[in-house]
Amino acid sequence: MAKLKPKELRKQDADKLRQTLFDLRSELSKLKGGAERGVVKKDVGNIRRIRRDIARVLTVMQEGGVAE
């Protein structure tokens, strides 16, 4: 998944934002689990990107008054 841009996120409706947030959180969970076991060393850099994408989605949701 590419870096999410706030401009694109603002165009999405509340349900799509919630689904994006759910997908990002599940992907982050998988990567963290693999990193702890030492399985996916090459994807460790993606953890930072996904955490920032989650922050972007949450920020846009808060701006729009959308509840988690």
C-alpha cells in the first residue's frame, strides 16, 4: 500500500475511512508480530510508514467529526 495522502483521505466517506483504518491496523499487527519473531526483517521499515498512515487517517477522521 502506498503512502496515503490527506487530500485523498478527505474525499472518502466515514465507512471507507473506518475500513482503511481497520486494514492498516491489521497490517501493522502482522508486521509487528513478524518483526518480533525475526521473520520479516526487510519489512521493518514499513512499520513506520503504516503508523504514520494510521495517524493521518485518525487526523482526517477527527477533522470530519467521524467517530472511531
